[in-house]
Amino acid sequence: MAGEGAADPEILVEAQGIAMRFGEQTLFEGVSFTVRRGEIFVILGASGCGKSTLLKILIGLYPPSSGRALVLGEELCRLTGRRRLAALSRIGVMWQQGALLGSLDVLSNVALPMEQHTALPPEAREAIARAKLGLVGLGDALRKLPAELSGGMLKRAGIARALALDPEVLFLDEPGAGLDPVTSAGLDRLILTLARESGTTFVVVTHELASILAIGDRCVMLDRQARGIIAQGDPRRLREECDIPAVRAFFRREAA
């Protein structure tokens, strides 16, 4: 419920003892962390550890089996109607494949959230969409359809759409997945620029080591065997100092 979130206004996302179970199978449990305003916070771990499921819990698509997920002081999974729409308009989400509507050009895709959530006239929506696309380097691709975009361009367009409503928190699901190293590094630079210049808070789900070290201020590492968090903190310090075998294996590409 509103008003039950963290007392610290600088904490925008909070996981409080979250568990997720499917029947008798426990994916993870006891997951707790906070994300502070302006951070780039990374949820990392090997495939199958529950990273994307945790993201879906945070944004209210899945209710947790136990515990609470608070975003901007709200449990999004419990909200309905106008309260849910109002809360969702304060966050942005970029899905792994961009999730753009194939029948709409890039400009119309980015303008769509404004059409759904605001009373802005069409010309204002278009102007804002143009500005967001310019921000991510797609000012020349306004009238292209998603099928005409490269993988990196799709990701950038997805970020532009996620930014359409000027969200306070932006959630990114595997932004570098499927991209070549050069394109992925360019996307990392874009995320850093957006975070530092606009003050947007990012929660990024990824297993891409180069991106984690390039953009992450803090992180939590999920582990499938441990069924929860096995390490958290500055990813660069974890790489250099953590002696947990699974963490060393991930960051140093060593055998656990």
C-alpha cells in the first residue's frame, strides 16, 4: 500500500525477503536489497538463477510467494485500476527484445505510452518522442519499422520508449543480450550518460560481465544452487576481493 515504503526518500526500490516458488520448487528466497536514487543497480547471475523473474516481481507482473517488493513506496502487484496506472507511469521497462509493436514505426512506438497515460495533444507527443529518440541516437530512424532495425537499434528504441514518460526508475532486462561487443559497449555508454545526466535510477538485469563492470554502481548476485543472493556490493570489489567460489568463477571466469 502507499505510504508503507521505505522512510528514506532516497530509496526508490526495496526487496524485503522476497521468495518465489513454483509448486514445490523454490527458485529463490530471502532476497533483500535497496536501490538508491541515481544508482545503476545490477541484478546478475548465471542463466536460470531467477534474474528476470525477480525483475517481473519488482515491476508487479508476478506476486512474490512471500516477502514484499516496493517501487517508489508501492507494492505494484497489489495495485489495481487508476492507482496501478498512475504507479506504472512513474517507471519505465525495456524488455530483452525491445518489445516494439511491429505494425508501428519507431516514432509511433515511442509516443504510445504518452497516448495511453497522458492528455497531451498529438503534436506534443510527437515532439517528445522525437526528443527521446534523439537522446538515444535514433533521430534518423523515426519512420523505420522495428523489422528494419538492427539489434542495437531495437534496444535503443526500447530505451527511448521506456523514457517517454520521464520515469523515476528504469528497468532494463538483459540490454546487451545478443549484441556484438562494440554495440554492447555503445549501449553501456548510453546507459551511463542517461544515468549521470538525467539522474534516472536504473535497475539492470544482466549476466554480461563487461557491462556489469562498466555500468554497475552496486549489484546483487543470485545463485541457482543457493536459491538466493550469495554476494552484493560494488561489482569491481567483488571481482577483486570476494572469495566465494561461485562469485570468483563468475567474475574471473574460473572454475568454481
